Amino acid sequence: MSPDPRSHPFRDSVQDIETARQIPDTPQTRSPSYRLAFADPDFLTRDELRPVRLQLELLKPQMAMDEAGIESTIVLFGGARIPAPDKAAGRPAGLAALAPYYDEARRFAFAMTERSRASGGRRNVICTGGGPGVMEAGNRGAEEAGGRSIGLNIVLPHEQAPNPHVTPELSFNFHYFAIRKMHFLMRAAAVCVFPGGFGTMDEMFESLTLIQTGRMRKVPFLLFGREWWESVVNWPRLAEAGVISAHDLELFRFVETAEEALSWIDYWPDGM
């Protein structure tokens, strides 16, 4: 949102961009050095401007969510390749077997969004990575419940387009993984993790590390599918080896259904 030009005494930058387009065409005005710095993509994408780009990528979604009145989020992590049950035919057997998690994510997001809307729609807004699979299911469930949802996409060679169920004004695109992860967690009131690949694992373990080390407050942290998670991560072995403490295994809970997840969020023990 552009500031009201009447709120400060200086000429508006947007006006100057338009004025600069109307100047005479001369060797001087054609020179890249003459471009306004903030309107010069070649300048803004230089290596030396990385700190500025990091700041801009933090600020833009932050300001947009503030203006939209988003107070807290429920974060859904999960695999981009997990299909909806009605599209599982012809998929590899492993992925087809995970299709029920699409429906569970969709049902959970629907129920959570109904709750959010009942309390004004500002708190506990569904937030996903904005892509297909489990992410699509989360945004879809929120849309079907008549509410808003957030999508935090990132530019990748594959799977980077936002799914059609993300609320358009809450659909964001990132260059930096680190800033995207910050936005996942800055407003998180709970984190729900569904089966997924490297990206899901990365998001899950970084979030758990922040909680374990006290860099982030403890929130309900739910892993959907005990059988899946216990088959891909040997959680007890981590504690037995001493690389984590036994009580670190209490930072999360396994759940199977949307209803069970909602119950844990409601009654998450204090002090965990």
C-alpha cells in the first residue's frame, strides 16, 4: 500500500518513477547510472545488494500480513508430491499410499478455519508453503470453510507455482529460504507436519531446533502419522545416543486425525 502523499512534505517516489519515464531520450538518460536506484532492477540484483534484498523480503510479507490483520497462524508442512485420493491412481505405490494425508490436512484446515472465522478470522489462519500436495490440501480446506489462508511460495525449478486455493492477497513468493522460514514461524500458534521429503524434513527439524534451544516459544507441534514418522526417523535412538535429551521427545506429539490434532492444540500442556 502506497503512503498517503499528504502525510509527509516530500515528493512521492512513485511520482518520480513516472516523471523519470517522461524525460528526453539522450545518451545521458539512457545510461544505467542515471536510473533511480530503487527502480533499477540491475542495481537491486547485484551481489552487494543482498542485505537489502533480504530486508525487503522480510518486510513485504510482514507488512502485507499486518495490513490484513493476521495475528497468528497454524502452519502446515508436508510433501508437495502427495496426491489427492481421487488423483492417486497411476502414482507410484508409495505416494498413492500417502494420499489419505491429503484429505486429513484438508479436513484439519477446514475445521481450524471454521474456528478462526468464528472468532473474527484474524487468529489461527492456515499457513502453508503455497504449493501442491499437502500444501494445496491445507489452503483448499481453508477456502472451503470460507476463510483466508496464506501461501509462502519460493522460486524453484519445479513445484513453485501457487495452488489456486491460496487467498490471492496472502500469496507470497520468496527467493531466500531463510526468510521464508522466518515467516512460517513468526506468527505460528501451532505447527502440523505431514509426511514429506527433504523440504518437509528441513522445515520440521529447523522448527524443532528453534524450540529445543529456546529461540522460539513452545507451541503445539504435531506430527501426522506415527507409523510414517517412526519408520523414517529413529527418534528413540537419538535420545539413547545422547545427541538429544530424552525430554526433547516431548516437544512433539504424534496424531492420526484432524480431530486428534485439534484436541492437542486445545489442551497442549503448559511448560512443555
